[in-house]
Amino acid sequence: MISPLVYAGAAALANVAGALVVVRRSELGVRTLDRSLAFGAGFMLAVATLGMLPEVFKVDGAAAPWLLGGFLAVHLAQHVLTPHFHFGEETHRVSTAAGLSAAIGLSLHAFFDGVAISSGFLVSGELGLLLFLAVFFHKLPEGLSIASLSLAAGQSGARAVALSLVPAIATLLGGVLTTAGSSVLGRHGLAIATGVTLYVAASNLIPVFQGRRGAAPAVAFFGGVAAFVLTDMLLGKLPGLN
């Protein structure tokens, strides 16, 4: 079986891939990642509610406060301590500090992305793969968001890509600590990661496309939910995953 760290590393690299799209000014790539937000939101919401929550309460009787703590911690990091951050391409001029503070704020939830992937594999191969896909889908637009903030602050393309490495490294670190069994979170890690996943899906991603006209965002969102259900069914039939 492939190590969970390989999946955590692949998810982390998606941050850099998303950054490269906006740095290279690929209009098709930016539009594609922007539209993938709705799909990723649907997939993440389904993973959190149908995949993670049942496992959390099965193994952690004191999960509820940790779930809420993970949800609140991301809000604190991204929207209280961080002065300027939103998913999607930044189109207005911002200060140099905005990009850095956003990257640092994102690092908290990025750390728990890594925790979620590795914790999922500790439960089952199926859950681990589903969580990897959920994280991967939102890492691409996340990298685009960070890089576009850096460019809007007047930084070079190289610095924008370098900035995307901050949450990428945090993701890998979360995976390493969890896989090594040295995480101070212990059995509460998956509960906190579930709260983080719920926040990213419901509070970060869904509001980005919620007010947009047309059927495409809704189709993509419900398509993400359907993709989770289908993937879950297919993975459940593969030998050696559970």
C-alpha cells in the first residue's frame, strides 16, 4: 500500500500547481479552477458528513468539542487574524503583507489537511483516498488564491509560487506528524480535521459561487456530491482498501 505521506505530498503540490496557473496567466486554467470550486465544495461537504463524521463519533466519544474547535480555529486564522483572504483570483491591489498573512492563516487549515489524509488512512484505505481527493480538489484553487494575492501586491511570479509553498509545507507536516504517531492531537485529530473540512466547504468555498447566475455552479456542486457517492461505492468494491 502506498504511504499516506505520498498522498499528503501530492495534495501539497496541488498548491504549487494552482499557483503556477495564475502566474503563467493561463486564462483557461484560471476559469477551470474557478469553476472547480463548486465541485470541490460538494465533494468536501459529502466527505465530511458521510465519510468523516460517522468514523469520528465511532472512535472518539468526546469528538463534539474538538469538531467545533477545528471549525472555529479556521475562522479565527483566516477571517479574524488574517486581514484579507478569499478563494478565487484577486483582482484588486493589496498590500505586500496581505499575501503573507493569508498564507500563514491558510497554514492552519493546510496542516489539518495533512492530518485528515493521514488520519483517514489510519481508519481505512477507502477513507484515506476519499480525503486525499477532497483535499486535492480545493488545494488547486487555494494555490491560485495565494499566488494571485501575491501578484496583486506587486510581487514577482517566482515569489508568488514560493508563497504557495507555505501552506504546502504545512500540509506535509500535518501528514508527517500524524503518520509518525507523534501528533499531540492524539485520537482527536480526525475530529478537528472534520471541523476544518466542514468550514472550508461551507464557509470558504460555497459562498464564492453561491451568488453567481446560471446553472453551472449548482450542477458542479451537486456533481461533486454525486462524485463522492460514486467514488465511495467504487472504492468499497476494491480489495485491500478496508
